[in-house]
Amino acid sequence: MDQSERQKRIVQYLEIKPINHGQVHSFQIAIPESERLEISPERREILERSLKEQDSNLIPLIVRRTEAYDEEKEYEVVHGVDWCIVANEIGIEKLWVWVFDLTDEQAELAKYEMEKLLALSTIELEEKQSLIPKEGTINLSDLAKLLDKKLQPMTTKLNELATNSTTVASSNFQAEKNTTIQKQLEVLFTKINQLSNKVEEIQKQLSSNVQPSPATISAHKLNLQEATKTEIEEKLNYLGVNHKQITAAWNAIEKWKKSDEDLTWGNLEQLAKSKDKKLKVSGFGKTTYDKLREIAEIPK
């Protein structure tokens, strides 16, 4: 099944469609307390090795948009908690994600189905890594063959589900059965779409232009007392800070410039940590404060 055919079937069957697919900053992803888990040493070693070698995750997380956390947490992880935990621990800047709008019930179902079908749909991490040579090129032919091999059991499963759905007797049970099948199809087709795009994603990572590193940006810090909004925005953009947080950072700087007190890191940190609504600047939290310190300095 080629990519265009997969896409056609996904559009036909999938009711819950992803609203976005790409990379987001790890600090934007919230991990529900109920989902935090103990990761075995063996699993942790595999995840750390993969994240460090690729500087990101090869298999995207499933996340949903949320407003249940502070301003910096825009997404909540649904599947891939262990990847998210390890990435935060070792300082991985960005993670690949599929973004959905899901209810609590849909999120639970997606998590359950992903875990159940993982053996059918996941390309093993070691197999993927073996296809990426040391010199930074990729054997697309071998990766395509591996992808088709891993998708074959899923295709067979889809055919079985489609056959079963047409033979169920007309009864109250039929509606329940069809709903279950539809939900399984949603998860299966989402995973197919992830895997079918994996070749393109890896190729883009290898061929993309190198962005200035955080170390390079930090080596040329702005004078925060004299820097313009445009200069600050440009620097923070390189670090992946979103527009909302950049605006909040500028508002925090302006707040102290207009006050009777001097602009200091201590004053800005006070704003970032404050719970006082009169003092608090919306959107300016500890993460934004830390990013600001990476790109600027305040001469004494």
C-alpha cells in the first residue's frame, strides 16, 4: 500500500483527525500526575541513547491541547509518557508530536488501543537506527521495505475488522460492535499515517539547515536595558519561545523599566514566581525567565 492509498483510506475511515503534526518544545508538554511511571533501567537506557543520538524522538508522542495547566503548558501527553519524562531529564529541546483535540474518554481509549496495538505497529528503535549511517545519510530503500513489512500485519487486521463489521447481525449489539471497530480503526490509521511519514520526517531532519545553537546565541547576549522588542523577539525565537511568551517577557521588562525600581534579574524573577495578580504578568513564568537569561544580560 503506497502513501497516497494510505492517505485516502485514512480520510475515509478516520473520524478523529490530528490537527497538527510537528515538533514542539518539551517544556510545553504537561505530564498528568496520574500518568507518571517508574521506567526500568533497561528501557531508560534505550530511550536516553535514542534521544541523544537523534536529538529528538523518532516515534511521535500523542498529545492533546489543554488549558488545564499554566500558560506554558499548551499540551498534555496521552501516549509516550516515558519518552517525555526521559527527554525532560536529559534536556531534549523539542519532541515530535501528533496533536489532537480529545475528550478524557477519547484520550483513555487512544492510550489503551496504542498500548494494545504497539506490537503490531511500532518499528523497533534499533531497526530504525541501523538504517541511519554514521555519515548522516539514510538508506531510504531499506527503510521503505521495513515500513511495508511492519504495516502488513496492520493491513491484515484492518481487512479482518472490515469483514467482521459487515457480518454482524442487526441487533442492539451491532451498534456497540461497530463503535468498537471504528475506534480501533481510528488508532490503526493514525499509526499508519505516522509510519508512512517517517521516511520523510527523518530525511527532513537530516537535510534541514542548521539553526544557530543555544550556545552561539548565548555567546552574544543583549543588553536588556537597551535592547528593542524586535531584538529580544529574534533571540527568543531562535530558542523556540512562542509568541505569547515573548510578549509576556517584553511586558515584564517594560513593567520594571516604568517603575521606580531598577531593572534587575531579581525583580524579573520575582515577577515570574509571583502569585499576586496585581504583580503577576500573564504568561511570564519561570521557563520564560530562564530563556530570557540565556539571551540577555543586565550590566551592573
